[in-house]
Amino acid sequence: MAITKDGDQKFGISETGFTGLVVESFTLSKNGNRVDLNDGDGEPLGAAITIGRTEVSATVQVGTGSAPAIGGEVTLTTEYDDSSTMVVTSVEKTESASDYQRFNISGYLKIN
């Protein structure tokens, strides 16, 4: 049986555009700093670890919507329905096509 595109069946994407973001790649980076605690004579008393913010970088495709704005917030939802909010610090357009645009975005996770 030959497949002919005669209009009887739909082929490909039937919607001409989408809203929201499609994530191609995603990276989380957590960092921290060690702080040495000394007494008045400079002798070590101990150390403490301070937790830094969680940095996020992603490559996303945007359909009919616009790119995330610097300073704006993007809600990240996992397959387990956990969600976090990312504050956008940089946006770089890498590709533009007729039905979507590709961006590299960076930011950090909002704590509260």
C-alpha cells in the first residue's frame, strides 16, 4: 500500500505554532564556599560551608510567544510535578525560523 498525501489523512504537525518553551538542554550547577574560622591569634577553630545559589542554563525553543525577559521568571516543572522558579539573567538568540526561535538562557533558582 502506497502512502499518498491526498488530504484524507493529516501528516506532520497540524498546529502551526505553540506557546511556552520547549527545552532542548538543561543544566543545574550548585556551588558553595568553605570559610575558615580562626581565633584572635589566627589559630584555626573550624570551618563552615556556605551554600551558593543554584545556577541554571538551558537551550529553549519558543513558538508563537516571546523570549523570556531578563529579570523575568520562568517556572520549571518536572515529570514528578515538582516546580521551581528560575530568575533569568541572560538571553541569547541563536536561531530563528518561520515557526520558532531558539534561545540560550541563563539564570538562578529563586529560593522563596
